[in-house]
Amino acid sequence: MSQHRKQISQYQKDQYMEKQKSYERLTSYIKKHEEYSEDNEWGSHEILSLFHEVVLAAKIFLANKYKIRINSHSEIEEKLSGFNKDLGAIYKNLKDIAREFRYEKVLPDKMKKELFVYSYKDFFQKLENNSQV
């Protein structure tokens, strides 16, 4: 891999990490200063924050694996599915649930949140297993 591509890859990782820190600060602020509940709009924010972690991990994994820049969720899903169908399917499931809370402004119900958390853990386990290959 050329030095230029390594620099681009590192720059992307740095950007992703900064965005993640921003999500973490916002989540912390909300929990300290607002009426936080898993069943209100701030509970939806928590799901979106967790999904951002998934996106961040997927982009870093794919940048390291394929040395390419990923610009959209569909690209992430496509590349993950090409590498491992289960990983791509889990990503799609997490994306679909997160989108419900973001665009449809759905308040999180217990079943959806449990499904999201289970899929979130499964995603990271499979990602870790595939990173060691």
C-alpha cells in the first residue's frame, strides 16, 4: 500500500474517532442534565450512538482490509456481505433498527432495544473473529 493511501486511511480513522468522541460527550451530557430514560427520545439517541460505534468499527475494518474509502451505509453493507454474509446481514439489521429511531422518531420499545443490543454484541464478536483471520 502506498504511503499516500496509508495517510488517507489514518486521516479517516482520526475523523471517525473524533465523531465518536462527540457522540460520547453528547450522551454523557444528556444523561447528566436531562430526564434520561430508555423509553424516551434520549433512549433513541443511545441506540443511534451505539450504531455509530458499529459504523465506525466497520469503516475502520474495511479501510484496513480493502484499503478503500467507504462513503455510505450501502457500501459498508455490500463490502461486509462480500467478506462475510453474516456480518453484512447483522449490519443491515442494526442499520434498519437505528433508522427507525432516527427518521421515524419511534420511541424505543423493550423488544427492539433487546434485539438491537443482541445484534450489536453479535456484530462486534463476528468482527473480532474476522479480524483475526
